[in-house]
Amino acid sequence: MKIHITGASCTGVTTLGQRVAEKLELPHLDTDAFYWEPTDPPFTSRRPIAERLAGIRAAQGDRGWVLSGSLDGWGDPIVASSDLIVFLTAPTSIRLARLKTRERQRFGARIAPGGDMEAIHASFLVWAAGYDDNHFVGRSRARHESWLAEQNAPVLRLSGAVHVETLAKKVLRALG
């Protein structure tokens, strides 16, 4: 079974991916682990596309996989073999509240005023808030919708505002 779970930042994509992978006893892969070079501060240096794809392929295993995160066009060779694509959405207010909580837990004082990641954090919040703006040039809902319309695998649309256990059950039901 090959499942790709995607959506905006903080819709619960990674959490659902981990839970579904656990239930199916499959490897869970998160795109951020392949997209970004390990740096400090994190998430500042992208890996080349060929390196990202090679890393994902090496980690997939032969029984299937659950891949969470956005591949946003660069990962189409991976998604082409998916049996199911799960698309999570959530209101911007919920996503931004989750994002702020997650970033405070991860980075603490580093994102606070005067911290070495203050500007990075502020920029990330602006970027994440732009997702639902149809005129946003970065990864956006409109871009995701356009990409989803081109996929061959079935697309299951779910609300990331729902509890992860409920979402995992819906994914498993969709798999048959």
C-alpha cells in the first residue's frame, strides 16, 4: 500500500501519516526530512531534487509506505505510484494556532523577540497564512487543487480539524 498525505502546514499531515503508517505497519516518510539539508537554524537550505527523490526511494521499502508532506510537483515520480492521496484541510486560524504552538515547543526562546530565529519564524507565519490566498505565489490551496486534479490515484479529502484517530479510520476504510 502506497499512501501520500498532503495539505497545508499544520493541517495534521505528519500526525496522520505517522498514525496510518503505524496501523498498517509501514514505513512513515516525511517530505521535510528529504527536502531540507540538516542545518542550524533548520529549514534554510534545500537539497537538490534528485537527492530528495533518491532519499525517498531508498527509504520506501518493498511493502509500501506512507509519505506525508507536500511534494509540490518535484515529487511527482513518487506520487505516480500512490494507491491513495489524502488531502487534509483546516481553517487558517486552526493551522496558525497549531503552528505557533509547535514552533514554540520546538524552538522556544529562539523564535521569541530577539531570538536568532525570530525573523525566520515571522516569515514562516506569513508564508503559512498565505496558503488560502488564491493570489499567493508559494504553495497554496489553489496550487494544491490544480495538482490534485492531475493525479491518477483516488483523492480522499478530509478535515484536519478532526481527531487523528477518526481520520486514520477514514483512511483505512478508503483503502478497502
